[in-house]
Amino acid sequence: MLQRPGEIQAWNPQRRGPNPQRHDDDNEEPPLSPNFFSPARYYCVETICAPCGVVIAWTKFARSESPTNILQFLEDVYQNEASRPDYICIDKGCQVLKTAVNNGSWDRIWKHTTRIIVDAYHYINHRVSDFLCRTYCNPSPGDGSAPNLVIIEYDNNGRPHAKRAFNTQVCEQLNAWLGGFESIVKRMKPGNFNWFLHTMLFYHTKHVIAQQKRKAKSQNSNNEDEDLGLDQENYLDDLD
């Protein structure tokens, strides 16, 4: 039997997606489908990125983006203390932190090396109602408790202002870029999907690294020009 794109039959689930929970819900594993008339699909692709945009790792979550699944993914990627980052920024970082404390992984793995924070957009929408998020997951505290997250920058008039040191939305920006390939990948077999996504992330990372190199080269060139100007001025003073 053929089914047109977007067509809903009587036996199809009358809801969107494999997991009806909202993003800020607890995201426990949803119940299994009562029938198997539709093919099974993964719930989402989860990525880990450096602040510059370089993709460190990715995986697929079968049924939900639960804090337990996120913590297990992080443990698989950062298997020893030396490799763990100082900060982990997750859009639902407050839920991940609460789950880590409850299941003991915070004291066992993350407490001595890592602080879990949320991205700026989530914090703005969540800080009023969530004490834990407001107290422990602030991505840019203004009290000086996290000097690596907030830097002082000067505008064109020389006036100082506080600025976030890192882009906390880098994974969301990557997801927006990957969303452009949804129509291609959603009908692929698992093997083809894995190969295609890994290849696209590989080329994306190469592009980001090339951009960083061009930026560093441009900054070095500007510094050299400034040094040449100073040297030339000193040389003219010597001639006088």
C-alpha cells in the first residue's frame, strides 16, 4: 500500500513525532507504540561542539532526549578526568545537573572537573521559575564567580561593557544548518544516514577550522602592520 507524504491513516498515531513531551519536560522514556504499522525512527541526533563550532562527537537518541541519555553520552565521550571540559553548556543543563546529583554521577564523575550551565536563550526563559537554574547554571554570572565566562570589552568610544566569552548557541546553530538536509535523510536507511551525517559534520568541521585559521592569519597580519608602523616612526626619530 502506498502512502503519500503527510497522509494520515486511521491506524497512524494521532500526534506529532515519537515523543509528545515538550522540551522542558522531564523527558522520561515514552511508552512503546501499541502497533508496528509505521517504521521506527530515532528521536533526535545529539551533538557535542566546541565553542568555535568544531564538532567533537555525535550520536542518535532512540526514544527521547532525557537527561540520563545525555549524561551517558557525555560519559562515553569524556572517559577520563583529563579530557573533561571545564564547562558543559546544554539547553536543559539544569535538568541534567539535577539528574546527575540524584543518580550520583555528579559526585562520582563531574564535580571536581566540570560545571554544567545552560545556554543564554534557555536561561532568559527559565531563570524566573527555576531556582536551581538561576543559582547554578547561569552562563554569564555578573558577580565575578566565573571570570572565564564573562569578559570586559570596549566599544568605539572606549567605554567598557561585559560580554559573554563564548557562543552558547553553537549547537543550536549547527542543528539549524543540519535541518536543511532533513528532506534528504529522513527516508534513508540507518547505514546511509550514519555515513551521510558523519560526512557532512566532517566537512563542516573542516570549514570551521579553515575559518579560524584565516581569522588568526588576518589578526597576525594586522599586528605586523602595526609593529611596522612603530618601527618606522622610531627609525625616523633616530635619523633626526
